[in-house]
Amino acid sequence: MTVLVLSCPEDITADLVIDRLSTMGVPVLRFDPADFPGRVGLSTSYTKGTITGSITHGRRTVDVADVRSIWIRRPGRPGGGATVQRGWTAHECDHALYGALRAQPGIRWMNHPDAQRAARYKAGQLCTAHAVGLSTPDLVITTVPADAEAFATRSGPVVCKSISGRHPDDPPAALPTTLVPPGADFSAVAHAPTCLQRRVAKVADIRLTVVGDRLFCARSDTGHRVLDWRFEEGVEWRNVPVPESIGPKVRAFMAASGLAYGALDFVVDEAEGWHFLECNPAGQFGFIELTTGQPVALAIAEWLT
Amino acid sequence: MQPFALRFSQAPPDAGHPSFRYDGERQLNVQPDGSRVARQTSIWMATPLSTSTAGSKVHRDDDDHEYVH
């Protein structure tokens, strides 16, 4: 049985897991769906309720029925090399590739495409987190300047953050979560949906990485000095246990979201209360593993096998 | 007409030029001497885009890659 790793070649986070799978002697096929068709080939047949066929990449060929699990690790979009009718061809490629894989019974997905896609939406995350009992800071997403200003007045101080988590790319820019200054002019809220969230007076940040049933919890006590640790130098992380009051809720969140993997961000207030910020269904884990020693890559490899 | 959130945007971190390359046969990225990048912490942590130190490197945790439709 083979583990499929769908990832772009330059993603060295994928390397961490493939290295461990190789050490374990587990057959792996790594390819980027963006290379299909072209360097990646697919041929499948439908007969009497069963999809059969194979995927070929280089000198490796895998029977789709022999796929044990699939790790979706930031792959490109299928049909990336199309030159004619690009949108249509890419859509056809998507349905051909993911359609064949989705039709195989018993494959373990990390994460299943449907769950992964649904989990990207911040509003749904917050509702799910609240439903399982996690504390969630109030938030507003609006194109109405008066509503944004009223929220800031009522709930301030507030932070502004991307709704999708995506950074601008035309031209490229980074968009850290940022404290909205007092007296801000909210008129530009009308130009695009704006996400404001009540700022939690935090003393620490938590990165809780979930792999199946396993929880890897890292804490940064330097976080209170910075709002968005992703853009700061010298942030230190250390292993901490998951509070008994949090672990079951996180597992319930993952189950409700249908996710096998997620990197959850929390902030901790002065009373040691945890507040859920978001779940990154394709979140990075390498920097946590390498700074804390948490064996996340090994856990992923073991889950996939 | 700039969206409100973009007033807080910054220049993106330099993506740099990695010294390694992808070895399709091994399905791993390797250094010029053939060693695995995955086992070289210093190189790994210094690499932006996919690594994400908690620092100035690009941290794309939340970036919602649209790889499935």
C-alpha cells in the first residue's frame, strides 16, 4: 500500500514526513497535481461500480486501488500546465484526478478535500469552536463603515486581520494581524469586507498542532509583547501540556470539522484562560518541531500508514 | 479605493534563493552534495516560504491554497 503526498516540489515541510516514511519502508508517491497532465499521468476506468487505474510520475506508477492514504500538503492546482482553455482544462484535470481518488473506498485523507475547504472559512471555525465550548473573541466582518466603527467603539481595542488568511499577491504583500489605532477612519471598509476582532489582552500564544488523536502543544510567553508572532524575530516556543479543560474540546472541534490535521492558534489571558483564534487546516509545523522537538512529522507519517 | 485592511500591509519578506534542489528520484530536496535538506536543521529553518520560522520569514499558515475545488 502506498502513501500519496500531493505537494509542490519545493515544499520541504513535505520532506520531513517523506523522510520518515522512507525510513519506515513505506512506499510513497509524491507529485504535484499542477504537473497533471504532463509529468503526471492518470488513466482510470469505470466498470460495475469500481474505478480502476493508475497514476504515473516519472518512473513510479501506483495503482489507485493500492493507495492507503493521501496527505494534501499544499499542492498546486491540477492542470497548471494547460495552455489552451486553461480554466476548463484545469477543471477537467481536477475532476479526473480528485474524482478518481475520491472514488476509492477506504483511503485515509489528511485532510479530506471537502473538510479542508470548509475549514478555511473563519466564520464557520468560530461557530464550531464556540459549539464545542471553546472561548472565542467577538468578531465582525463587514463592508459597512458605521458597523465597523461601532464594533471598534463597543469592543475595542480591536485588531484587523485577513478574513481568508491569504496575503495580497498583486503586488505581493504581507498582512499581519494589526491593532487598529484609536480614531481610525473606517470609510475604506466599504471597499472590501473587513474583519475586526476584539483584541484579547494576552500573556502568551499557543500553537496546538493536532495529528489524528495526538495533540502537540507549544507555548510562547514572549507573545504578549507582539500582536502577530508570525512576523516577529526571536519568538521562542516550549512544550506545554494541553489543559484538561481544552483537550476534549479541541478533539471535538476536529471531529466536528472532519479534520485529521490542524494547527490551532490560541491566546492566553492573565487568568490563564484560553481563547481560540483560528485553525489552520494546512498549517505549518516544521518550525515548531525543530524548535521544540515535538515529533509532528513522525506522527503524520504514522497516521498515514 | 484601497481596502481598509490593506493599510496595514507590509512588504513581503524576501523569499531568498535556496541552495537546494528537488531530487525527483528520491522525492526529496537535497543539497548540492546530495544530503537531505530535511535533516539539516539550520538550512531548513533559514528557508522561507515553506518553513516558517517564527520570524521574518514568510509564514503561510493561514494562506488558503486553493488546491481543491
